[in-house]
Amino acid sequence: MIIGAMEAGGTKFICGVGNEEGEILDRISFKTETPDKTLQQAVDYFKDKGVQAIGIGSFGPINMDLSSPLYGHVTTTPKPGWGGFDFVGVMKQHFPVPIGFDTDVNAAALGEVQWGAAQGLDNCVYYTIGTGVGVGVYAEGRLIHGLVHPEGGHVLTRRHPEDRFEGLCPYHGDCLEGLAAGPAIEKRWGVKGTMLPTEHQAWEMEAYYLGQAIAGVILLLSPKRVILGGGVMHQKQLFPLIRREVRQALNGYVATPAILESLDTYIVPPSLGNNAGLCGALALGIKAIKGWA
Amino acid sequence: MIIGAMEAGGTKFICGVGNEEGEILDRISFKTETPDKTLQQAVDYFKDKGVQAIGIGSFGPINMDLSSPLYGHVTTTPKPGWGGFDFVGVMKQHFPVPIGFDTDVNAAALGEVQWGAAQGLDNCVYYTIGTGVGVGVYAEGRLIHGLVHPEGGHVLTRRHPEDRFEGLCPYHGDCLEGLAAGPAIEKRWGVKGTMLPTEHQAWEMEAYYLGQAIAGVILLLSPKRVILGGGVMHQKQLFPLIRREVRQALNGYVATPAILESLDTYIVPPSLGNNAGLCGALALGIKAIKGWA
């Protein structure tokens, strides 16, 4: 079975094909432009691949309410041309096959559950910390959508006592994304995060915010694993700092060995590496055929 | 079909019997003492009722991991005699019927989904704000357990700028429960909340904390309804104040009519009133027979 996979990011699209074992057999990537231009490239890529389903992990917000006439649309993004775009509808016109559609982060969570760092678990949370902060939630064997879909990057945390940066989120100023996404790091310190030394205070501050948010998720959802991906998390020195913050924030309250003793295997990077997003989209495609929840 | 229901609280037990329509046909309540004494009263109550299943909504933390030898036990509570108590095991000895077991707040969420304020919805969050703060989560048609179970009462919120109270939580000091549960209100203001006038600053401060926490839950889980129960929420003036805080905290980011236009029907009291907990336990009992997720 050949499945199409599409990681639809706000700045970059990645298209690929893969199989049921989670193997990516081919991939291309191109810049995200207007929907017309961008989708045309995707259609051109997939048209002679014989895909039996397509999975799309999309930037958002998106409409995933199957009972809505706007199902499959991108909704209120400020990205030119994409607000109200009928993403699934256009793909369906070209490819009359089952199409799976979810947020990029829910897709990544599902990919990690199928083949990666949360393999076999029925509960996990996937963070991406990059140009924004996104959270995918997989709980009791299902991706969580709810009314819209999780937007956990915008939660409030307490301010670090030494942080004078006002935050970058156009909606909330100093929410998690406003304080801890890549652009916030760059604005606060005046250089890109990749230019900062690993022992720079930036990372301790970053871990302070992410650790608080993750502790909140652990309290609220009790995930069986927390996976931290995205460009900012290429700074591997963050992992031990974040684990320390989480341990301090919980302070022994969630009395289970995974958290009290094994935080190193509980808060982890994605194991699908650069293919995490595309494997997630692949998993959505397979799910669309097989009816995984 | 007659189902037994047990709302096992830290200070009070309520036992009752009901039917599949959610009707409570009989109920008693008694003080929570040692497990031996308390369970004996429950057993005496149920023994001639002909129950075909029993649902237990319990104070926690509890073990709900069906693969664990400690399934059905109360775990680390400081309550004398209850730590490590095999709650389900003891009930099974006396009543060899299906037994449903979950947290009191998950039970209440399920009851409201079956017969109450979230009827027919596949996603809702239930808060109880009383002597503690508890959160039950029902998402995509299932109660969320995860690694342990939600403990969302212990999340951190930002401090109200005028609040000098240090908080009462033995684990976290000024987490939500430490700042907003009934005992915190009493300690902060020197009198029980029920003695404070409805226009007292206490309520604005209370709404500040609860509103922040609820906004966080909306971002993370996108519930289709948020139900606020428990003794503190008998202060009905809190509802409009909390809705205002939530609206401010989200600031238009979650752009869906339920939140932008209809917060009055989105953040609501439980509609099962004083039977919310017991109906929840009843729902757990029915679920144990019928295999509801």
C-alpha cells in the first residue's frame, strides 16, 4: 500500500510517500506560497504516485468538525490566501481517496505513537517548539480535537523573575509561545538561539517556561510520555534543564515511578527525527483508510 | 436494572441506587472514617438492594491501571488507613458484580455527559471547587486516565497582583488548589467564604485564578463545555466573573462561536445539582456493565 503524506507548514511544505511500516520512500519540500501555487506543486508530486490515501498534518487553526460544512478548511490564519481555504476539498478533487486531516502536532503525536518515541502507548503529548509552540494530544488511544483542537502553545506560565521581555504573541503577549518560541528567544537576546552558547542563561529561562507548561500538562492530562520536538529542541542541553523544572514544579505530587524516577525516559525527543512530521502525516493517511481512532 | 452508586469523598460517603435513566431511587450518606468502618456501612446498605453493578467515584489519588496488581486501590492519600486500601477488591468480595471505579471528578463528568449539562457531548471538563480543586476530563468520548489520572487542581496560575496569601497546598503552596479552594478563601480572608458578601474582592480574586486555569484547559483540550461544581461554586456571582476572566485571557484567540459569543452556555454549573456525584457513580456502574468507553 502506498500512502501520500503531507506536512503542511506555514513556511514549508513537505510531501512524501510511504508504506504501512512507517517507511518514507520518497520526499520533496517546497516553500509555502499561496494555496493555489502550493497545492499545485503537491498535486503534481502525488499525481503519478498511485497513492491509496493521503494524510495531511496542517498548520492551523483548521476545522476538523466532520459535521461542519467547513470541515477540512484552514480557518482564521493571517497567512495570505489561506484563511478559509478548503484544503481537504481541493485535495479530494484531485485524489478521490480517503484523506486524513489533522493538526501538524496531532499528526506528529500519532506518528510517534505508531513508530517512534511513544510506540504502543495510548497516551502521549507532543510539543513542537520552533517558530511557534504547538501541542498535540493523544489520550486513551485517540487524537484529541474537542471543540476546535488543542492550542496548548498559548497557555500562560508564571514569569521568570529576571525576564524583562514583553513577549511576542499578537494575542496574549507573554503566553508560552510569546516567551519561548524561537522568535522570542531571538528578540529577547538579540541573536538567534543557535548563536547562543549552551551555558547561556537563555536556556535556563527557556526551560523555566517549558518546564512549567509541561508540569501543567502532566497534572491535567497525565500523559504516558511527553515528546519535545521542533527547532528549539535541537538545543539538547534543554532536556535536563526542563526535566529539572518539571520535577521541581510537581514536587513529588504525582507519585508514580515514571515521573519520580525515570524522567529521562518520560520527557524525550521525537525518535523519528526529521521525518517526525511526515511520518505523522503518513499515519493520518493510514488512519483514514483503516479507521484508527 | 438496579445499579449501586457510591460517591466516596474524603469527608463524606454517599451511597445510593439508581436506574439506567439516571434516576436516583434511594440514597444515604455517612461520615468517612477508617476504610473498615466506612465500607461496612456501604456493604450493609447495598447488601439487600439486588444491585447488578456498582459504580464508585472516589477521592484520590487512586490506581486505575487495569494491568497493575494495585488496580482499584487508593494510593498515597494522607487520610488515615486509606493509603494502599484495596477499594475495588473489598467491594468485589461482597458483591461479585461489575464494578466501575474512577475519580470522583471523572465520575461527575460522565454523569453530566449522560444526563446533565454536557448531555450528548463527546468532550467536557468538570471542575469541583470545594475543600480541594479537582478536574475530570472527558475527551473524544472517553474519560481520560493516562499514567495516573488528571490532577488539574494543582496547576500553577499567575498570582493576582494584590494577593499576599502564600497558599495552602502542602506540595505546591500557591497552586490553584492552594489559592482557590474553600480553605484558602477562609484562611486568606479570615472567615468562611459563605460569610463574605457577594461583592467582596474575594470573588474577583477567586475568578481571576479559576478563569486563568479554565482558559488554560480550553487552550490545551478544547472541551465542548466546562462545568463548574463544588461548594465554592454555590457562590453564583462567580460565574460571570469567571467568564469575563476567560474571555480576557483568551483574547479572541480561540475563534469559535461557543467561546466568542456563548460563554454563558459554555461555562456552566452542573445540572444534576446535589446528585451530580452520585449520578456520576451511577454512570460508572452502568458503564461497567455496558462497556462504555
